Amino acid sequence: MTHPEIHQKLTLVFRDLFDDPTLEISDATTAKDVAGWDSIMHVTLIVAVEKAFGISFTTKEVKTLANVGSLIQLIAKRVK
Amino acid sequence: MSFLSFNFALFLGLALLLFHLAPARWRPGLLLGFSYAFYLSWSFIYTVLLAAVTAGVYATALWIEGRRTERGKHAWMAAGVMTLLILLFAFKSADWFFHEFFSPLGRADSNNAALVVVPLGLSYYVFKMVGYILDVYWETLPAQRNFVSLALYGAFFPQIVSGPIQRAQSFFDQIDKIKSPDAGEFVIGLRRILFGLVKKVAIADRLAVLVENVHAKPAGFSSLELLVGAYCYSIELYTDFSAITDIAIGIGLLFGVKGPENFDLPYYSPNIQVFWRRWHMSLTTWLADYLFTPLRMSLRNLGTAGLCLAIFINMVAIGIWHGQTWTFLAFGIVNGIFLVVSVLTLKQRNHFFKGRPRLSRVREFAAPLLTFHLVVLTHIFFRAGTLDSALQYIAGLIPGWERSAIPALRLDLWSLGISAPALLLCAGAFLASEAVTWAMRRQFWIDWFRATPVLFRRALYYALIAAVLLLFQGTGTFIYAGF
């Protein structure tokens, strides 16, 4: 999958999870930029991403995520 | 040596003088010396323990980094974290253990508690060190080569009594600032200390008498008086804890270290999740990163049940972190229930209010009010001496629940142990301190304050110092210094 394809699919996951059909995300987006993205929602988001892309992450990988860009990079590594 | 003692004032003055006179490159080492001197004033043997823990953690982090295989790294990480947690648990539960299992059999009496004194700030420095080891294991932070930096991180005296729990990365990033502290931050630090002192003596200590009275004998008070007592305790706890945090952050700034914030106007939270994001933030974010996230990840295959379990374990951990007592356990369980219900229903609640603008407006002020009352309820467990007295207190809050000759709506301030002017002063001071906290986070008001005449600012500072001296009742302890 290409970066834009992952971005597009990820946007849909975010919109569904945070219940906001107009939500836009960029590589620089962090938890602070999205209303409701707290520590509880963080792993729920990771689970939703794993389900949507049919992949699995380790705790160590989840802990090193800095923003949406690094999440996209991690997804790209897994879906290859 | 309490922060509110003459000895500490003397110690701090001397430390500041020597620190700022010393060459820049000596300052971190000097600050480490002051931190150990501060700890040594409390106990020699536990100072040795602190040094031993630091040395062990220093070596463990280097070993984790040095292993080539994931298995080797994991083994050293697990050994380090488990050792620290066993140490914490052993000390924290010793008192409970003696009382629960030995006292009724007559093998020991209550004096046994004195045999096992929990090392000062154990929870705080253990949590700092566990976080550091996990950061190195997760490779979000390189192992610290400089032993002085790691030892200073663990023993930093402004933070060791009751936090805030600063992250290793944030502390190590400021080592250079310790060498050349900013003059502007020094002034901000002094202001912050003064703010904390005012909150402690003008609000927390004043309300402490009233709270002590109602919790000592809940049956002797009306429902209304118990309600006032419950409100007052929540305000006392918040102002006392935020006061020691202000003082700790302020003292840190005098030495060039900015500590993390612990509070963000928690009593105006729209739901219990937001409350826990704004209350004791350095602990809750620590637990979110090092306990909740790994737990939630490992339980994610259980779906919603895994989410509920992870939240519940996290909240129970927060409860018993304060002490291994039934009341703290109940505090954790009640918070766990509130949080699980809130998380599971939040989406539906938001949907319900989305199409109802009038109700949404009511929700804007009703939701923080409801959240505040849920928090006040949990604080009854937090403050009560026993589970029985907590339940008795809650039953007393409901008019007519228990037979009593006291009218439910009686409000006898004399029996509560506070005068009407003192209560009004507390209420006024609390609202003012919240307004200041709110304004301190907004650049407009910071600039406004800076633009005020120097004479006005000086008059304000002197008036507040005078108020602290006049209102100081000799209380040297803080609630959170006990945890």
C-alpha cells in the first residue's frame, strides 16, 4: 500500500472512532490535536487500526509512535 | 525536614547561595549533594537504600542497552522492574500486613507499625526509576552514562517528598539548564512558592480542622453539615496537594529545573475521564504509559471486557498506591466503576446531546457539577479512617437514612469548628486561587500582569507574604507527603 492509500484508510478509522465525519489528519497530527484522543482511546485506536489493516503491533512499537506519520510508516512496514 | 519548617528555609537559603556561587560545571554535583543531605536529615539507612537503588538502576539500564537479543533485554528489564516493585510493595504493605495478620493474634500490637517506616518518597523515586528502565527498554531513551545525572534525577530534593513524578527524558534535557539557570525562571519559581504557601495556609490548613471534626464522628453531624464537610475535604485535598506541587515546582525552578504540572483545574471537568486527565497528572500519565497501555495491549483480544479490566486494574493501582488500606482500595474500585461506565457510555451520551442544542447548553454546566459530586463521593473513602466510617458518612449524607435527633438541614458552624468569616475567607481564597491558576496558563493575562506597575506587584507580594505569616498555624505536613 502507498502512503496516500494508508492515509485515506486511516482517516476513515479515525473518523469512525472519534465520531467525527469531517476529521482530517496529517502526518504531524498528534493526540493533542484530536478531541477525545486520550490514553484510553489510544489503544482502542491501535486495535481499530490492527483490525482495519489486518496487522498486529507490539507494545514496544506502540510506545515509540510520535504522531500519525510514524503510525503510517509502521503500518506500511507491516502491510508489505 | 518539612518544606514548611525553619530548618528547611535555612537549608534552602544556604543551598541556593552555594549553588549560585559555584562554577557552572559543579552545579549538578552540588545539587546532588544537597539532595542527599536533605534525605540524610531524615534517615541514614534509607539514604543508603536510595543510593543502592540508583546504582542498581544505573547498571540495569546499561545492561539492557548492551544486550543484543530481545530476550536478554527483556530479562534485564523484567528483573529491574520487578525488584523495584517488590521493594515498593514490601515497604508499603508491611504496616497493613502486621495489622491484619498479627495484631488480632496478639503477636504484635499497633506499635509494630513503627518498626516498618516507609522510606521518604519511596513511591516517587521508584516510579521515576521504573519509568526510566522501561524507556531504555522501549528504546525511547538511551541509557544514562553520567551517574550524577541519574542519581540527581532520582534524589532531586524538591520532588522527592511528594513529586511531581518527572520523566527521565524531561529531566536529563534540563541538565544544562542546571549549569546556568535562567534568571526569569528564578523569579517565576519564587512566585510559584508564594502561591503554594498562600493556598496551604489560607485554604487547606483552615479547612483541615472542619474536615477532621466531621470525619472523627460523622454521626454527630447533620446531612447538610456532612455535605459541607465533604465539599471542604475535596477542596482541602486539592489545595494542599497543589500547594506542595507549586512549592516543589517553584523550588525546582530556583535550581533551573522545570517539573511537570500535576493539576489543570480538575474540578471543572465535564466527565470523570477528563477529571483523571487533570488530577495528579504526573501520576496518571505515568500509569497510562507504563501500566495501562501495556496492560490494555495484552488484553486487547478480550475486546470491551479487556478495556474494562485494564481501566479497573489501573484505578485499583492508583487507589492502593496511596496505601494498602481497605479505604484506598474502595477509592480505587469506586473510581474504576465510574470510569468504566463513563467510557462505555460516552459515545451514546454525545450522540444524545448532539441533536439537542438546549439540553447541550444545560449539559455544559450540569456535567462538571455532576462530575465534581462524583469526585467528592470518592474522596469520602479517601479520607475516612475505616471503611465502616466511610459508609456511615455516606449514609449520613442521605436525610432520613439513619435515625438521628439532629435536623438534616442543621448548619452549626461552631460544632464544625470553623467561624463564618473563616469559611468565607476560605471560599474567597479558593475562588481567587482558581482564577489565578486559570490566568497563569493564558499568555494574555501573563502579559497583563507583567505590564502592571512594579509598585502594585511588590505590594501584592508583600501582602501575600504577610498573609502567610499571619495565617500560618504551625502545620508542617502535607497530605501527599504521606504517600
